[in-house]
Amino acid sequence: MQRYRELRKTLKESFSFKLFRAFAVSTVTVLLVFTLFFIHYQNRKVTDNLVNEGRMFAGLLAYSSRVGVFAENRELLKDAVQGIMSQKDVLSVSIYTADDKILVHDQKKGDKKNRKAQEEKKGFVPKSGGPRPVGVNENARTIEVTAPVVIESLSTLEEFYYDSTSSHKKEEIIGYVTVAMDKTVLWQNIVAVLVRSFAIAAVFLLTGTVIIYLSIKRVTRPLTRLTEAVRLLGLGVPVEKMPVETPDEVGKLATAFNTMSDNLKERDEEAKHLEEKLRYAEKMEAVGTLARGIAHDFNNILTTTKGSVYLLEKKLHGNDALKHYAEQIHNSLDKAKNLIESLLTFSRIQAINPVPVDLNGLIRRLKPMLVNLGGEKVEVRISLSEGDLTVRVDVLQIEQVLMNLCANARDAMPDGGLLTIETGSVPGRSAHPDELPSPEEEKYALITVTDNGLGMDDGLKDRIFEPFFTTKEVGKGMGLGLSIVYGIIEQHRGRIEVNTRKGKGTVFLIYIPLCDKDCGG
């Protein structure tokens, strides 16, 4: 019982059932109206035909039975009665004299209605006084048409003066004939109309059901897929694009869903990217805080140690052997100082001194140092743009960025290779694709550093900017080079990207905001 109720509820809520119900109601209503109209029309038409036939048969019988009625001879009436009774719709025939004496009553077999009239066939049965009514009498089953039997007569004196064509002839009613027409043909026609109507209704409903089923299936199938896709999309499950099968409203809905799905995927990817950036920034901030603490404490220790070594060197004046060891300690302290400066740069607390600089001129001046840094095996090519690339930067820090990137590129090409440094300008949308462009979109200088070295896989690529992460052997690198590069570029409101594939080389893209030549500090 519960399943029946659920099925009934499902059907009531189904779009196809509602459409079929509307179609069925409209079809039945239209057919019912037309059926009633045709029944009324057929009723009037058949009734009029029966009346006309009855009048015609009654007139013929009245004319052909004049002699038999006048002579009251039943034998003379047989042929005329049989001729009328042979007609399809005639149910019975009766002939009376003028004084209402029945002469003939004949009816087809199976008719029990006029049983009393059959009994009157044996002889005269007086009727109620007065002449028999002439005309049409209709009841539930029959249409009776009564016509008078008339003869023409002339007096003897009139026959002497007038011939047989004289207009002075008199008509005298000598009897009556009644022809009963069977109305069952009317009901047969009505039943036929009803049967045809039911058949047409069944054909319409069956055809409509098939058409509705095929149409609804074509419409609801993509809607069902779309509903399921929306449900999965709401649950965060990846969904494929909906096929656009037709250019109608359903196709437009599928197109809109695909657009929405693509937008949601892009937003999810942007959210994941921003979340990764946030996690990375938080991690870098934590490491930077740690680095600042270490650098601060280490700097205090280094200052004390450096002062002690300085005093020791003064005491060892003239002792060259011991003084040599003191100088080594002093050199190590200088390296430690450089390490502290690197930590401070990474932790972004080192003060910068930004000034307007022509980026192309800066790289042009740095070219000899970069070529020497590459060594004999690495070819360094520099391609500078013709346009103005004025940026507001700390020159020493940008030089450190280029030196660190070239050093990494050299190490990635142990067997030699090509190192290319290019400059150009791009709109802000290219530098920050995840952000909405400002009304007045600023432009960025682009430095591209490309090598054809070993490259990196995705695992290494995701970690290259992490502090103290290095792929070099122990003692050949601290893992701060790219971290410092990242910190410097971020401190200059820029952005750095890396594109690399294992065995296909590496490309670093550095974006720095452009400024006017006269931009101040």
C-alpha cells in the first residue's frame, strides 16, 4: 500500500504524467463535444429521412389501395401491402376503412409492440368516435405516418354536363393507411457514432501517448542528466560537460550549465591556487620569523667573536704561524656575516633603497659579471627590448637576483649549455592573472631567464622557493638562493614564476612594476 502511494505521488509530480493528463482531458473533451453534435445531427437527419420515407410509402399505399379499401377486399390489398413491407425501414402497415374498421395489419417478425393490432386483424373493432388523425405520430420506437385513402366522384347530373376531366370532381375519404417506420436504425446510427468516437479517442490517446512518451523522453533525458550533474556538482564531485544535442531551450540550458561548470572549476582552481599561496606565505613567514631570530642571536655571537679575534690578532703580532690561523677565523667570520645578511634578506626585514633604474642598462652593466659567472662551458646571451623599462628597485638586490638565477642555471648545466636573459614589458593582467585588473592597469617589466639544463619534475618545482631546500651536494649550497630571490621580488611588489620539465630546461619569469623616469623615492 505504501509503495502504491509513493508511486501515485511520483506520477502526480511527474511532468510527463501532467502533460499526458492534459492531453487526455483535452482530447476527450473535444471528442465528446463533437460526438454530441454528431449524435444530435444524425438524430435529426435520420428522423427527417424516416418521416419523408414514411410519407412517401403512406402516399403510395393510399393510392394503390383505393380499390381494395372501396371494396373492403383484403385480397386486393395484399400486393400493395407486401410491396411496402419489403422496404428496409418499414416495421408495420395498417389499412382502415373510413369508419375505422381494420382491413389489413401486417408487421415484421419480432415486433411485439402492436400485438393488440394483430388481434384486430380478425374483424372489425370499433375505435373511439371521430375521424382518424392524419399526419406523423412519433414515439420512442416508431414513427407512424397516417395518410387518407381518397377517391374522386361526380353526381349523375354532373356527369351528363361535364366530362371526366372536369374540375368539379369531388374527393371522398374512404379509409386510412398507417405506415410505421422503425426507429432502431436511429439508435444503430447513434451506436455507430459512439463506436467511431471511442475508436478515434483510443487512436488519438494511443498515438498521443507514443508521441508524448518519445517527446518527454527526449526532453527529460537531458534534464535528468542535468539534474544529476547539478546534484554531483553541489557535492563537489567533478562532472563532465553536458552534450548539447539540440539548439532549443534544453540545449541552451545545457550550454548554460557547461558555462557554469567551467566557471566553478576555474574558481575552484583559483581558490586552490590562492590557498596554496596562502599556505606557502604562512610557511615562509614562519621560516622568516625563525630566520630573523637565528640571525639576531647569531649576529650577537658573531660580533663578540669578531672582537675577540681582532684582539687576538693584535697580540699575535710577529707570530706569523698563529696569525695565519687567526686570519682564517676572520675569513670564516666574514662568511658568517654574509650568511646573516642572506637570512635577513630572506626574512624581508632588510631595508631596501629603491631608486628609478633603467632595467636594460642595469643588465647591460652586469653582463661581464654574468658571463664570468657562467664559466667557459655556458654561453650567455642577452636580448634587451628597445622600449623604456624604468623600474623603481634596489639595484644591489636586483643584481643579487640575477646573480643567483645565473648561478643556479650554471649548476643545472654541468656539461655546458645556453643561458638566455631577455627583457620586455607586459600588461598587469599577465603578471597577476588571478587578480581583477584595476581601472588603470599598470604595466610590468618582464625578465626571462632561460636555460637548457636538466630541468625539474613537479615535485622539485613546487619546493624550489622553500628556504634551505637544495638539490646540490652537502657543502655546495645552503638552499637560500631562490628563497632570497623570491623574497626580493615580493618585496618589490613583483612576481616570479617558473616553467620547467625534466630534461627540458627551466624558464624563470620575473615581473616588476614599471614606473616613469622621474618617479621619486
